[in-house]
Amino acid sequence: MVKKDAHGSDGNKAEGRKVAKRPEIDQGQLDLAARNEPSPVRYEKAGLDGVGIVWIDVPGKKVNTLSVQLMPAFERAFDEMRADTDCRAVVIASGKEAGFIAGADIDDLGEARSAEEGAALSRQGQQSMQRIADAPVPTVAAIHGDCLGGGLELALACTARVAANDPKTKLALPEVMLGLLPGAGGTQRLPQLVGLANALDMMLTGRNIRPHKAQKMGLVDEVVPRSQLIEAARAAAVRLSQGKPARAGKPPKKKMPDEVQSLLLERNALGRKLVLHEARKKVMKQSKGVYPAPLRILDVADGGGYDGEARAFGELLMSKESAGLRHLFHCITALKKDNGPHTEGVAAVPVNRAGMLGAGLMGAGIATVLADKGVPVRLKDRDHESITKALDYARKVYGKARKRKQYSQAGFDERLARISGGTDMAGFGRADIVIEAVFESLDLKRKMIADVEAAAKVPTIFATNTSSLPIAEIARDAAHPERVIGMHFFSPVEKMPLVEVIVTDQTAPWVTATTVAVARKMGKHVIVVGDCAGFYTTRVLTPYMSEAIFLLLEGYAIEDIDEAAIRIGFPVGPVTLMDEVGIDVGAKVMEVMEKYYGGRMEFPDGTTKPFIEEGRLGRKASKGFYLYENGKSTIERGKKLVDETIYDHLPNGKHTRKPNLGEMGERMVLALVNEAVTCLEEGILFEPMAGDLGAVMGIGFPPFEGGPFRYVDRFGAQNIVTRLTALESRCGRRFKPCAMLVGMASEGALFHEGQGAG
Ligand code: NAI
């Protein structure tokens, strides 16, 4: 791994802030494409209006991506444009229905072997964009659908941008999510167009900007209906060629406060410093400084110039954090095509109606997302009050989306109208899928299957959202066990990105394929796993959480245990998580897990029982490990306060131990990693990528580590086994390394090709 240069050189900063030095163009680098292939970029000669069009349409791909091969084709199209004597302006548009350009080709990035090679890739991108910026005629980007990363950087290099007012249109610089920064001039051009504060927000969060917001902030010049996009872009090009502004009519009114703010903050050196200082403070608070990319973005935005951008890009490309995040991206892409075991050639059945048993926290969330995606849902609960609450939940979620202008009042009404409910099984007979989220009780869940089978008039799938019970046991008395499957959601359902689908030996492939399709329709990443108590995610979370309790029993302070996990990169510590999930809920899961794994795993004995007895259930009861007032954390000097009375129940009382955060964190993370590999060894995981994605998306395993399997690859199985064995002798048999890890250590094997130390 290449060591990173902390803040860019002084010479770099001296390049000046407003006008960064422009990259030089190396003609030789641009002419790489094989000339015989159909060109991904085509020039359409100028019409009577003097406007030529450069069409981007990468053959054989659903979306356009910017690759090393594409840029020379772009150059050739531009050469044709230069030779077209009728051309007074040019529109750059996509020939793909899916969108403009979805970003740079991530495979190109994997080719770089050093920071210098990474920087050279960035410079190549900068040069290509610079050629667009230096075009002899005005250029207009006609944007619809995805305009992301390198796609947006290309649009930024144009003279103007026109965007389609379509729900699918989104503009973003999401490089930070891959541990990188925009490396084709974006860090320099974006602040000039939308101001430093807006640019930093986009680059540091990677957030999607919708068309109207984009127009308001000056990112696009005009927003038009999708059907008029090319015509509007042409018209803008004509106006520019006549020396007029891109947009016809008056410029849109900017809100006064924005103007004042930008005047005060961004048009003077002190103001800019303040914006950068505040952004850095926020980054440190949110990421605890464990992600280098946001910090490098701030460095580069602070006068780094094009050269600073390229060097920072190269360094980040070599960072372990970017490698982990890119690995995760690779898992997401690969698993999108995986519908579960024996599903090859098996089609998903259309799901036109869904039933939802239990309208509690999970039921309400699941129904809300289903209806949002166009599936009518019938809810059933024991009482009408629960149904009303679930409808209120949906109303709140849709209301927020409507406020963000994601849809209109009609869209809001339409979604809400898709949810109905009652206390009987009316409407369940014709449901293609019934999702069950009643209490975590085996008997109750079995009864739910019987009820659904009695009501069914069509072959209904029964998908249970249990968090720990084995699916085969829930299906034990089912008349149709082949239609029973696990569908494990995470709370809050509308926000959490993962669904874990659990198949038993009896689950029919069409049921698996259909359930996976439903989860994807709900916008979720899906992992398909085998059946056992806790499946994959709950199973790996359990040793991590119980290790936190062991630490508590040994006398470590609550905030130190959380801090140890956060230092590793977990978004919240395990004790905070217990308060959030509910101490009683956690205890119930732990009980199930102890029943099934007590012979092998060690569990802390009844620690939480006295907490539950005194009504200490976590945030929901405003009484937990931490202090709450009306469900809100009590904060002092930016820190959550611990409820010190909890120590009365612990063996050491208030005499907490001096923390060793490194060792505490290692104990928690290795307990998790060992269990993850055990799941693969036992065939609960069908392959390691699902284990990586599931741990990151489901339970907050540090994303920059790329998941537990990549974690093993990075440190080496041998190293992990040595560390586990040392912990086993110090702490107990729960750290005994599993057989697969030991085998891999002796063979020096990796879970993922091309990974390993770095
Ligand atoms: P909850 O207590 O909020 O909701 C359960 C609902 O089921 C209640 O509204 C209850 O009235 C209803 N119910 C009980 N008996 C019923 C019956 N015979 N017919 C219809 N409805 C009935 O619980 P929550 O948190 O929604 O959990 C539900 C299930 O989801 C449990 O199995 C839980 O383990 C699982 N789960 C929970 C997660 C969480 O974070 N809360 C995450 C993943 C799974």
C-alpha cells in the first residue's frame, strides 16, 4: 500500500483558488480505441440550426460508462464536429433509455498498480474533459436518467446543461462512496458552478440531486419534459452560439438568503476558510476520521488545483478503504444477478397483491415500502388500533417524500390507497405473497401459516420475517412447506438497504426467485442464505453483541465499549445498538441463539434479566444503558450520557476498568468474523460475497473493510487464526478459530481472488 501524503504540497496550494491550473493535453494518450468496433460515440452533423449532436451509446451495454476506451471515440467525434463547417454549437446526449452516463468504468480503476498510475488515470480523464471545455463552439449536455461521477464531470465541462424533468434523472458525484474523489476535474469545476458549500455537500455525501434542485443551485441551466430534452438542448445551443444565455427568458429567482450567504461566506478568503472548517468538523464528527476520502476532498477543494486532484485520486485509489468499498460495489453488482440456489432458468411469478400479517413496527414498514413500489397490501393485526398506527406510519413516510418533492399529492394519495387492513383474513385469499411479522413465537408463526393456508385460493408464498427462528421449524406443520421462506428485513425498513432471504431444503425455486424479485422491487440489496437459527446476519451479530456484554461484565465502561467498536468503523457501538433495538428484544434473540448454539458458543449468563425486570428496555422505554428524556438521548458536551445506575447491577459496580480500545475492538470484531466463516463452512452462506454484503448492509460491519471475508483476506487467514488462538487461551473457547479458517491459514488461501494484504 502506498503511504498517503497528508495534505497535498504547498506548491499545490499556491496554484490559487479561483482559477486552477488547467491540465495539459496529451494527444498520444487519446487515440487508443480499436477502429473496427462499432463506435460508442457518434457525431450527427449540424442541421439548419447549426447544432451538431454527439451521441454516446456504448454498444452491448444497458448504461453508458466512461472507460479508457470510450474517451478516444469521444475525441474522434469531436474531430468530426470540428471538421463540420456548418456546426455552430454542439449537444452531447445519450442514446440509452436508462440515462446519460452512469459514471466511470470501475474496472479501469483496478488496473492501476501505484498511486502514480492512479494519478495518471485521473490526468487522462482531466485532459479529455478539458478538450470538451476548450471546444471551439458552445457545448450543451442533454441529461436524462443517471448523470453520475465521470458523467457529471463531463457535463460540468460543457458550456451549459439541460436536464429532463423525470423521476429517474439524478445528478451526483458519488466517488466518495468508493473511497475516492472526482478525478476528472469535478473537484475544481463544481465549486465554480454551484459554490463551495453546495459542491462540498455533493462531493462529501455523494447525494443525488434531482432536476429542480439542480436548477435552483445552478448545476443545470434548464429543466424540461423528457420528451422535449433534445429539442430544448438544441435551442439552448443555438442561443449560446448567438452569444445569448443558455436559458430563454428571465433567469430563475434565487432566494435572497442563499445569495447573502454566498456573498458572506464564499466570496472572500475568510468565508471560504469558514465553510471548509465547518465541513471538516462535520466530516470528523460523522466519520471519526476513519475515511481518508472526505478529508482529501476537503484538501483538494482548498486550493488543490487539478494537479492536487490527480495526486489525491491516485493516493486514494491505493488506500485500503477504497479497496474495501470497491470490493463491496463489486459484491453488489455480482449479487444482483444471483436469485438463489436452483433458480437458473426459473422465472419469478408476478406479485400483484400482498398480505401482511402483523402491523407492528416491521409490518408497518414493510407494507409502506411495498405500497410505495406499486404493490397493493392488505394488513391484518389483532386490533384496529395497530392498523391505524401502521397507516399513520405510511402517511408519515410518504409525507416526507412528498415534502422532498419526490412525488405529488396524487402520488401520495395513490400510495396510501394501496394499503388497507383489518382484523380478519379478508383479502388474503388472492395474495401472491403473505409476509409475516407477528411476535417472535414459533407457535404463533406456525398458526399464521395454518391461517394463510386455510384462506388461500391461489398458491400463496408465506414469507416470514423472523429474526432468529429456523424457517424449517416454522414450516414444520405446513401443508405446503415448499412455499415457506424467510424474508428478513431490518429496521427501519424504509431506510435499511438489505433483505436476507432464507431458503430451507424444501423451498421451491420459483418461491425463492419470486421472493428475491419482490425484495428487489422494494429497492433492496438481497442475499440468499441457508436455514438455521439466526441465519447469517443474526448469527454473526450475536457473538459481537455478547462479547460487548462480556466486556461489560469484566468492568469496562459502557462508553468505552461503544468507542472501541466505533474506532474500528462500526457506525454505532453495540451498547447503543442494544438500546435502539430494545434490551428485551435482544435478550429474546439471545435466548433462541443460546438454545441452538449453547454447545459451541459461550453466552453471558442472564446479565440483562435484572434490567428487563426494572423496565430498562432501551430507548423505547426512555431507560436503558444510556440516559433518555422522552425517548431522546441526554447529551452533554456533544456526548451521550450513560445511566450510571445500571452499574449497580454489574459485578464491578461503578469501578470501571481502564480501557484498552484496540483489544476490546479486536475481541468484538474477531468474534463476528469467526462466526461469519463458520456460516460459510456450514453451508449457510453459499459464497463469501453474500457474507460481506450482508454484514455491511445488515448489521453495520465497517464498509471500508468490505465485509468480514475481505477482512480475513486483508490480514491473512494465518494472522486471524493466531489472533483468535491467543484470545481463546485468554478469554475462552468462544474464540476457537473455526476449521475453515484454520485450513485456509495452512494453505495461505483467500476468499476473494485478487485481494490480500493492502
Ligand atoms: P411488534 O411487536 O412491533 O409487532 C408485532 C405485531 O404483530 C403487533 O402489532 C401484534 O399486534 C401483531 N400480532 C400479534 N399476534 C397477531 C396475530 N395473531 N395476527 C395478526 N397480528 C398479530 O414487533 P416487530 O418489531 O414488528 O417484530 C415482528 C417480527 O419481526 C418478529 O418476529 C421480530 O423478531 C421480527 N423482526 C424484528 C426486527 C426489529 O428490528 N424489530 C427486525 C427483523 C425482524
